[in-house]
Amino acid sequence: MASTVSPINPYTPLSAVPSSSPSPKSLSPLSNYLSRFSKWRAELGLPNPGSVENLQKEVKATHLTNYAFDGGRADLTKSMSMSPLFQVTHSFALGSQTMAPSYNFGAMYATENACGVDHDGNVSARVNQGWANGHVSKAQAQLSQTPGHNLLQLEQDFSGQDFNVNLKAVNPWPSDLTGIFVGSYLQSLTKNFACGTEMVFQRPTPSTAELVATYLAKYTSSDKSWIATAQLQPAGILQATYWHKLSEKVDFAADLQLVATPMRRDAVATLGAKFDLRLSTFRAQLDSTGKVSALLEQRFTPTFAFLMSGEIDHLKNSAKVGVGVMIESSALSPEEMEMQMQQMQMQQSLTSPP
């Protein structure tokens, strides 16, 4: 005798109708595992390791490689308004052994974003947009009349609880997929140790491409007083840095670069220190190539600073000396100038190590 199936009453609620499909819980053991894994990671309390771009931030701020100059230099800045920020800058440089005499006029307008233009017609702009859950989108562009100096950089940064991911595209061209593409990932494994990798894919033309991988490691002491980093490329390039905050006003940094490739074998070690006094900053640096460098920035008033830079190369028997001034003229009221100084101090505290 054929079995009969009782029809479903059309007026019966759907929730009362038995379902023949299994529950989502029985179909998703992987999601349950991932949920337990995320909870376990959150209970570890691992810190965010920071971005790969700022891996050597403290060392670069201590050494004077990015600050040294020679010849005469003068930077005159005039602030027109505070919020939004609008200022113009006159920059003069002459007497340098490596650069021709130059004059540059620039104007900058900035709110949360910034744009500027100089007297040669070069236009630069920077846009940062923060989203929820640690997502930050960045765009940087530069338009120049000089061939090869145009730049478009798109960047996406995501900061998780214990990791950082960054994706970057420099001068991308969608039609033939040329450009420079960079991806980096840094993960905290313990409260002190983090490691990751950075991949750089260069495609200058559709027929040529190159992929370079770099492996990264970072160790931070429990009291944040010293940081050690290492970067290794399989081609035979190693860079190791060490930064130590000896006191509230004294920082020490060391940098070692090793190159061991079939075409080149050499090594350079650099030692540097920075002294932050009440109204001045002094940097000194010594490297294994025989160069001794020093840079003094003396601020007499909040609007006037005097700079002196010097370098002696003992192996080449040469020397460089630089003298500069920085003058800031403002149409702001004393209250606005005080607010500007507070913002500058806040920016310095954000860029300084925790």
C-alpha cells in the first residue's frame, strides 16, 4: 500500500515546519574553530607590531643620515591660518658640493589632508581616510613638468589587534598592469617578538617583471627601552638595527648592512646618538667607512632655529660643512600659536617610541 504524505497546512508558520536540512552549526565546524581561535588570540593580549614602513622609525630618527646637509640653507615659513592650516614657504640653498643652487617657493593647504604647489608648477597632494576597524586608505600624487617625476601612490593599511597588513601600488597602469606593487604583513608571535614578510613586485614594462621578497623580524623589550630589527633578502642582503633609549634625553642606535652577492661583497656599520636638550637637538654619527658626522639644531625662540651640519671622511680626506636657519613668521594670535605648538608636540609624541 502506497504511503501518504500529509500536506503542509498553508497557514502553519514556517518556523513550525520541520526542516530537512541540517542546522548551520552542524555544517560549519570550521567557523566554530575559527571563532575559538580568535577568542584564544584575544586572550593572549598580543600588541600590534606596527607597520613595516615604520620598522626602523626610531633608528632613522636618531641617525642624521636624513638630516645632514652641506652649504648654506634657509627656510622661511609664513603661517596664514591655523584651522585649516595654510602656509607658504621660501627655501634657499647654495654652496653645496652635491646640489646646484636652488630656490623653491611652496604653498600648503591642509585640513586632515594636504596639498601644495611650488614655483615650478609641481603640485603634490596627500589624502588619508580612516574607516572602521583599523582600515585606513591613503593616496598620494605628484604632478611635475619634469619627465619621470609624476607619481601616483595608492595604499591600504589595516591594523588588527596583533598584526598589520599593508598593500601599496605605485604608478599603477590598469591597461597593461605595469607599476610597482608592494604587500607586507607583520604579526606578533609573543608580546615582545614579531615577524613578517614584504613582497615587492616590479613590472616596468609588460615584458619585464621582478619579484623581491624580504623577511622581517622585530624584538621589543618589555619596558620599550630598546628595539632590535632584522631584514633579510634571499639574494644575500641583510640589515640589522638596534635602538636603545638610554635616558629621557639620550637615544643610541646602531645599523649593520651586509651584502653578500656574487657581484658584490661588503658591509657597513653605523653608530649614532641623539641628545635632546631643552632648546636644542644634537646628533652624532660614526660609520665603518671612516665618516664622522654631527648635526646641531639650536632653537633660540619658537620661531627661529639655527642649524649646523658637518661631516669628515677620513679615508677620502674630505670634509663638508653646512649652515642653515629656519625662520617662522606667523599672523596667528598668541593663543593660536600656543595651539600650534601643542599640536607639534603632540605629533612628535605620536612619532616617538612608546
